[in-house]
Amino acid sequence: MTKPAVAWFQSLTESVFALGAAARELRMANDAARVAAWSVDPHRLLPVDGELNVPGAPFFRPHEAAVCELANVYRQLENRTKRMYENTALAYAHGAAAAALAVLRGERPYHAELRREEGQYVLPATGLPNPTGLLGGWNGGPRLVGLRRVLLQRQDEADAARAERHCAADEFTVHLADAAYAFGEQAESALHFALMTTSRDDEETW
């Protein structure tokens, strides 16, 4: 049985929504990894006294060893999910804004479009799309402008921290991801506004 044809606007909204859903999953995963890493932080958790006699080797402290190994595992997981969240949140921001801009320009794309290489989204070299100038009197426009400004500032801060190999670079990663997600969410709302405007314009031509 063949699948029914899907209207371009439905396919486009589903495409952008899927990017946002992916970013939300990774944000929750990063939150969970951060809590897990905190729960076994050797500086917070006192090791349980008690040693194990290992023939032919020094005495072994099972609890201390387990805590240290878990801390390392969770730290690696936190770093991984942090970078995945950042990359996907930025993809959401770019994809939603580009989709809104395309519709406002009169285009009819079926999907958000982004390149991927080695499991990562590749962001366009042209920079963050800016649909704000075409949104007319949409009451969400000022918020979109403000969130875009914050996102660009976070990007500059993260780039500077990485260039200097600053010890707090990972902190900027989380701030950047959160800023990108917030902008993407508002850009998705702008897309819905653009689609409603387009729908009204189409009706008036009949």
C-alpha cells in the first residue's frame, strides 16, 4: 500500500520538529550524565573503609576503585552528551531559522536541510539565518531578535574559550547549546507564523 502524499508544509514542520525533539533528548541525556557524574565525584563521596587482600599484589580498596572508575566513565559520558547536545541544538537553530526564512521568501521546501559528516551536523558557512526582517508585525519578533543576539554572543565566547584552550570551555558548550535551543524553539514558532501567513495569502489568490 502506497503512502499518501504529504503536503510540503506538513513535511517541513515535521522535519523541524524532529530536530527540536532530538535536541531535547540530548539535553535530558546530558542532564542525566551530569547528575550521574556528580553522584560519584571522589571529592564529594567519602570512600568506604575496607581493603581486599589480593595475593601477589598490594591491598586493594574495592569501593574507592569502583567510585574512581565510575567517575571516569560518567565524566566521559557527560563530555560526549554535552557535545552532541551542542551540535544538535545548533542544527535545530539553523534548520528552524532557515525553514522560516525560506517560507517567508515564498519558497516551498519539504524538509529542513543540513549536511552531516561523521555523525555530526555541519553548519552552513553562511552563518545563522535571520528571518526577523520578514516577519512583519509578528509579536514574537522582538524575542527572536534577542535570542539571536544571545546565541551569537555565546558562539563568540565558546570560540574564544576553545582558541585559548581555557579550562572552562565545556561550560561555554552548555551555555551555547541552551542558547541555540532557545533560539531554535522561537524560530520554529516563526515558521508556524510564516506558514499561517502563507496559507492566508494562498486562500486570497483563489
